[in-house]
Amino acid sequence: MRFFPYDQPYENQRKAMDRIYNSLHQGRDVLFEGACGTGKTLSSLIPALEIAREQDKTVVITTNVHQQMRQFVAEARAITREESIRAVVFKGKATMCHIDVGYEECQALRDNTRAVVDAERDREQLERRQRELLAESQDGDGSAADARSAVMDELEDIEERLEDLEEQNVCDYYRNNLTGDTDDFFGWLFEDVRTPDDIYEHAEQQQFCGYELLKEGLEGVDLVVCNYHHLLDSTIREQFFRWLGRDPEDVIAVFDEAHNVEDAAREHATRTCSERTFDSALDELADADDPRSEDAANVLSAFHRALVETYEDSFGFGDREGIGENWSDVPIANDDRKDDLTLEFLQRYSGRGIEDDLEAAMKLGQELDEQYEEAYREGETATRTECQTLQAAGFVSAWMTESSAEGLYPVVSVTRDAGTDEIYGRAELYSCLPRQVTGQLFDEVYATVLMSATLQPFDVTENVLGLEDAVTMAYGLQFPEANRRTYAVETPPLFSSDRDDPAVQEDVTETIHDAVRMTPGNTLAFFPNYGEAGRYADRLERRTDRTVYLDEPGVSVEELRTQFVADDDAVLCTSLWGTLAEGVSFDGDDANTVLVVGVPYPHLDDRAEAVQEAYDVAFDGTDTGWRYAVEIPTVRKTRQALGRVIRSPDEVGVRALLDRRYSRDAKSDLGKYSVNGTFPHEEREELIDIGPDKLKFAMLNFYGGHDEYDGEPPAP
């Protein structure tokens, strides 16, 4: 309790902290599902800090939701008021660089700057020694004169070296780090929990590189707040732990919004290479004066031509004109043979051997990359050139050795350049099994806590992420049940084939209108996609006098949210796959009713099919893929949306699922299309099946019983 920043924890919060503490004490992983109000962050963070203090470890708490990052900072600051801890918030270099250069450029600048500073220090020492020897020789010491002569020779060499170094690129900010007094900066850094923006601004004022100072300050801290990629990317993770001064077994990792770890890990494991990278690599090889360039160009040009031919062959009449600025997949996988791109590549390649040519390309690429770094270091180039040959050759090598591996799915995609109107493609090794990334991480670190409002079913989470023997716990809403109602409204199922049916649209619109009309305040309405959100926003505007807000792609979500919550009698229509469906709170009177209209199944494209098949194979079940890859993530989306309202014990609200597939009664006739059984038991128990014509009466009675209506309630 020494780390707990408030008077007393909730009853369930204390229980959760006890269980998590005992689990971490044994080095076991924890899966922790908690609804809003269960205090998940502190329930996980407090015992983790206690174990870290007892066993000399560091806690890393991570999220991929920006609002949660701010929440972590607030909680960490509250903890520091109770118990002295050293906590930092870490972000990538790209957001903290004062001169806006890339990683490779930054590395070269640091090396150059350090070399200059070291040479200047050597010069100062030699000059000091030279003066001492001069004084000694003037006092009659003959040996001092000989020694001074040797020092003068060294000084001459140092001066020549400095002349050469001064022509190289250096970073003045980093130079100040090496030459200035940074004690005050570190004193300021640990007076409170500083955000990356705080650090950037404070460092800018003193002309320091805040990012490098932050890296120096990481060693030995108690708590680090960071983003997912610092842990999920194995290369970044290795560096990150080195900066912490910790071995992996000395790190306790806490993942917030952990239902997102699956997709994030899949993204980190996926490899891509664009047609433009191959174009640049071939240009690079054409300019290279090296006998290996011909072999390298031979293999890369064959793959490049195969990539173009593969997506060109896929176009039917009018398909090319329909390509937009977003990437569109071209199916290339085959059940009974290699994928189409590989087959096209093998047909087009001719030479002494693919492996030999790729080896030549890799070795030449490595040498070119070293030359580019040297040129930048020496000041011959203003930017650090990336070797495209090395990237392209590395990708083709991986494609040929891994494209048939379990859990990897080969894909070709195309897009249109908005500036040139040119169509170009990319090849991709899509990773279907995230546990290939997460399993290694969980094996390395001391223990993990994965927390979310939607982690159940736990066995699925364990299997998908590669956890073994995790401790599981779940806490539902702790607020008074009398303050909320959750309805499964038996409107027609919004199957994709029925969404254009005028009768279905009318039934759904009327039910939404009833719910909005009976809500004493704002209503949130979530739909399976932005198109459906727009459709019903238009229909609703024609029959209600309330303000209808529509969330659309490309529109500022924060600005829209600000307008909506400032209103007190409005409805906001958005997609369940948008940013408002999770990680964003609508507290107090921001929203009283939340509607989920339809079941938000993802677009079932070839990638989704590949994930299902990979899960079927990995977990030995014919229906496992559908359940793991589609049904459970879909219901998690719904559950996340329902959690946007009723955020405190005093709030009163209605949560309504508008689609017959959610109802208990529909299981008998809808069979596998029913999703009621996918909800956790305690949430199913709260669902009240109700006909669409009865919803308005139920809401009128519920809100009327809580004196929510100001004046006369609306007529049903």
C-alpha cells in the first residue's frame, strides 16, 4: 500500500492487487480483465512496483492508446507524491529529435560528434602537459625538453585530425550533452514524471539533445511508460533493455488494452517490400562500379518484373481504374503449389543460381551501406543514404525461405500514387500467428500482466499469444446495477445481404430514433462500418430535431468529440472500427445511452481466411479459426463500445445492442450466427431481450425512475 496514491482501494481492487502480487512473486504471468471502475491500472501497477522494489527489477507499462498514456502519467505522478520512485515516459527518437533526422543519420552524427569532442579533450590534455613540460625545461630539466617535443608531435597529429573531423557532420545538441553540465537537467527530470513533450521543450531551452539524455537517465529507474513497439519489436526491445541496464529477466511488463496485442504483434512480424524499393535498388546497382552488381541486378530485376506481372495479370476489365490510394490486396496464394509471385519469379529468373545471386546482392549491399555511412560521417553527403539493394535483397531472401512457413501468408498489394496517378505494388509476408512474436517476449521477461476490459475467453488469449499457465482473473462492473440497463433488441439481423432492404432499414431507423428520443442527453451510436454510420445518420436527421454528428474518415475525431460532448441533446454516429470505440471515455453527461447497431464482423478477405486457416492448423480444430480470428474479436469490439458510457458509480445509462443475433432467444433459430454465447457469462446475465417496439417504453420507465428527465418526459 505504500505505492497506492489514494485513501483506500475499492474492495475488488484490493483483491486484484493481492492476487497479482502473489502471482508476480512466483514469476507467473497474469491475464486481468476488469470493467470500467475496477481500477485496472493501479491494480496492476501497484503490486508490480512492490515486487520490483523487493527484487530489484524495473516495471515497464505499455499501451497503444494515446489517452491511456496520459492516464499512466497521471497515475505515476500520483504515486510519486506518496513514495519516491524514478519514473520516465519514453518515446521514439522521431518525435523528440531537435534537428529531424532519421535513425541512421542520428547514429552517424553521434559517432562523429563524440569523435570531435574526444579529440578536443585530448588536445586540451596535451596542451596542458606541454605547458607543464615547458616550465620544467626552463628550470633546467633536459629530459622535459625531449618529452615536450614528443607532446608537440602528438599535438600536431591531433590538430590535423580535428581539421578532418571538423569537415564531418556533427550534432550541436548532442555536443552540448557531451561538453555541458547536465546535472541540473537530470535533477529536473526526476523531480516529477516528465512527458516527452516536457523533455523536448526543457532540452530545447538548454540546447541539449533530450532524447539522448533520456536514454542515459533510463538506467536504474523504477518505472517506464512506453509504447507497444518498444517491447514487441525484438531489435528495439534488446536496445531498450540495454538502456534500462536490465536483463530481460529483471523486467516486469504490464500491457494495457491487451486485447490489441494480437494485432500489434502481427503487424511487427509482417515484412513488406515496395516496388519502388526494387526500382531504387536497380538504379543503385546500375551506378555501382562492382562486378557483383550484375548478378545482384539479375535476381532483383527478375523479382521486380514478377511482382509487376503478378498484379497486372490480376486486373480484370475496369479494375485498374478502380485502384485508389489505399493498398488493395491481390490474392496470390495457392492450395496445391507455390504462390503466383514465386512461380512468376522462378519462370522469369535465369542465371547461375538464385542463392548465389542473392548472396552477391547481400554482400554488395552491406558494403554499399557502409560506404554511405562513411560518406555521411565524413560530411560528403548532407543526409545518410539508405541502401536499397540491401533491403530488397534481404526481403527476397526471406520470401524464398519463409513464404511457405507455418503462419506466414504471401500477399501482393497495389495502390495509386496521389501525386503521379501511377499504380505500383508491394510484396508482403503477412504474419498470421502473433505468438511467434509474443511467445518469445513472455519467455524472456520476469513476468507480465495483460489487462483489458475484454480479454475473455482467457484460454483463447493464452493460446493466441503463447502464454503458459497464466493466472486469470475477471471483475465485472462494480457500479450499482440499478443505474444501468443492457438490452438485446430484436431488430432484424443486419447481415450484409439484408442491409439494403428498405424494410430492414426502416425497422432499424425507427428503433434508433426511439432510443435517441427517450435518452435524456447525448446518445452514442456505433455501426459495423462508416458507410452504415452515414446511412443511418442521414435517415435519423430526417426524423429528429436533435443534432446528428457523423464521424467520417479523415475528419478530426477529437474536434468532433469536443463538439458532441459540449451538446446535451445530440447523437453521434460512428464506426465500431473507428478510434471512438475504445480508449475514449464519455464521462458524466458526455453520453447517457450507447447503441451498438449490428454485429461488427471484419471484412473477411483472404488475409482473414489465412489467419483462420493458420489457427485451425496451430490449434487442431476445424472451427477454431473462425472462433479465434473472427467471432471473439468481433464481440470484443462490441464490448469495448458498450464500455464508453457508465464510467462512475453515480452515472445512469442504457446500453442497447440492436440486432437479433445478440439475443438469448435467437440462439435456437440462428444457430452459429448467434453471438450471444460469445459474451462472458456475467455479461450475458445482464442482457435483457426486448422487442424493438418495447424499447422506448423500457427506456422511458428506466430513466423516469432515476429522475433523469428535466421537465416532462417524452411521450412514448
